[in-house]
Amino acid sequence: MTRKDALAFLLDRPADFARLVGFDLLGELHNRWIVEMVRGREDWTLQASRGTYKTTCVSVALALIAILLPNVRTVFLRKTDRDVKEMLTQVSKILHDPHTQYLVQSIYGVNLRQPTASASEIVTNLTTDARGTAQLVGIGTGASITGKHFDRIFTDDIVNIQDRVSKAERERTKLIYQELQNIKNRGGRIINTGTPWHADDAFAIMPKPEKFDCYHPEIAKIIDAAELESRRAKMLPSLFAANYELRFIASEDVIFPMPETGADPALVEQGVAHIDAAYGGEDCTALTICRKAGGKYYVFGKLWRKHVDDVEGEIIELRKAFNAGRIYCEDNGDKGYLAKALRKKGERVVTYHEKQNKFIKITSYLKAEWGNVIFVAGTDKGFIDQICDYNENAEHDDAPDSLASLVRLLWKKNENNYIPIW
């Protein structure tokens, strides 16, 4: 391939290049997106339905910028450092691909090397920048960006569900986005990709987005009607509207309709248990015992408006009655106090440190599997009622929190021989 042909291929047909390096599902729509990311001149915001390969397009664009504009300094921002690491790893793999190597050899007459390819920086041997700075830098939104300067700034999903449930997080993300204007070099540009989560999130201060909702003809080729309805059934209407229809509706008052009840208690035997402990006030202590079989979650639930110390004996009796295995409980509030007390009484207890927002956990895991949840006879009516009454502003959430924790634990595990991992 001649130098001219290789340049034209990368500049005009980036989706074809993407397919060569393994991204088989990218098409003409993605080609237009990548061309805009690489060759556009103005700040640009792309909002598109979930599952439409926006982030894949960003990874291809970042690799192409490193090749075609080797002296341009680029930063990639995402919410967490782990997400940043995944992106830079993917970009590095694209650059290492034999097809990329061939095209670079055709353009520059050299073998493409990456003297630096870490979780936070990529440098190739194509750059001649005398400043000695990295071509691509990855930064999580929790890191400081003050004092840094870049020609291209990519933000990808810096707005997420945390911004929906937390006003403080929305304001923090907006401050970060505003700071990007100060680190953008003269003549530089900011490219934003993602989906909106709240009417007042950071997208409200970004350039007017180019939108591709789930009903857009080109998006319908990516997510067919059956798959779309499947996703709709597993999400709250407000979350589906934001992430797939790119619009906002009010939060729902009713999330969990009345479930199936009255199943044989033997269906719960040899399951696992979870305690959501109360240490005073109006909170309840919730015990959930759950066994997953045949894609169904068979559940026994008990609720006490008591301090956990006052019901330890009953918890142990119920655990033994159902021959449950481990008892799980978080150690955020009590520093492992409950686990120590139960272990002294011979119980097998697994502690974990909860990092996930409670509302997100309940509406992600429990909502998605609610149609597969069956309560056995003997479950407290109050336990079920507290779940069915749950909403974003619920005063009490002990039962849904406890059950959601076990659903998350059992999520897509081998039903007969799973290894519980948090």
C-alpha cells in the first residue's frame, strides 16, 4: 500500500480499520463518529443510546490521533482510574496490532513502537515533540488536572448513575468539566461522549449534543426491537428513558410490583444468608435467606424493628432451620462487630465493605431479577411490603438492601456450585 493510500484509508475509512483490528460490529454510523473525533475542529458532544459502541469509537479515535497527529497531546477522562486503565490498554493493543504496524510502515517507513504504554500514558516513536510529553494521558475524574495542558480532551461517561442520585456528584462533575476549559490549549477541542442521567448533570453545560436515541434508524440496526424490550423490562422507566431514549422523566413511586409468594420453604434450604443490621433508631434488622435454582431466587425474609444484638439468637435459629451456609454482612458501620459476635457463637460469617450506592444496587440487581424472585411461606409480610413500598425517597430500605445484596452475590453464578465473591 502506498503512503497516500494508507493515509486516505485511516482518514476516511476508520471503521474499516477498526474491523481489521477486531471491532467487527462497527459500521457507517461509527465511521462518521470516528471521523468527527479525529478530524473535527470544534468542541463536540455525542449522546447515543447505551450499547452503541461509543467507547469503542473513542478508543479507535485515540489510536488514530497517536498515528496521524503524533505531536498532538491528548487526555482521556473517565469517572474511575480502572475505566481509564481499560481504555489505555485497548488503545495500546490497537497500536500493537499487525494491521496497524503495516499501515504505519506504509506511512512513515518505520516500525511502530511504544516506548511508554502504561495504565496512564502512551508514547510512540512517531512523536517529535520537543517537550517530551506523553501523546496520550489517561486521568480519572478524581485526580487533579490543574496545571496540565492538552490539545485534545476526550471525556467518556464522566456523567454516570452517581450523578443521577447525588446532587453533590453532579456539581463535582460540572466543576471538573469547567476546569477542562482552562487546560485546553489554544486551538484545541473537547470531545464528550456518553448518555445523560439527570436534567441538571454536566451535559447541561456541554455543547449541544448530537443525539442518537434507541429509535434512530441507524441505532435500530445495532439494538433490535426484541433486545430493546428485554432491556426495558429490566430497568426503571426513568433509567431506560435517560439511557436509551436520551430523555428525562420523573422517578417512579412504584418500582417493585407484588411478587409471587407462598412457595415451599424447603426451596430455600442450603442457600445463603444476609443480615442488614440495625443499631437503634427507626431502622430494622433484616435477615434474608436465598437459594438460586433454575434461574429463580427462592427467598425467606424476616424483619425486626430491633437492635441486631436482641435478635442474634433468632437469626441463628433460622439459619440452622434452613441449613443455610454462610452469613454475609457488611462491615461499613460496625467495623466487623456483628461478624465477631456471630463467629463466637460458631457461625460462618463473611464480611464485605460496601462500596456501591444503595439505590443503584437495589434498582440495578434486584429490579433486573425481580420477576424471578419467589418468596416462600413464612416470610414476614412486612419484609415484602418494605420492598414493594421502596422508592428513591423511601424512609426504610433494610429489606430491599439485604435482598439486593444476595441477588448481586448470586448474579449469573453457576447455580449448583457457585463460589460467593463480592
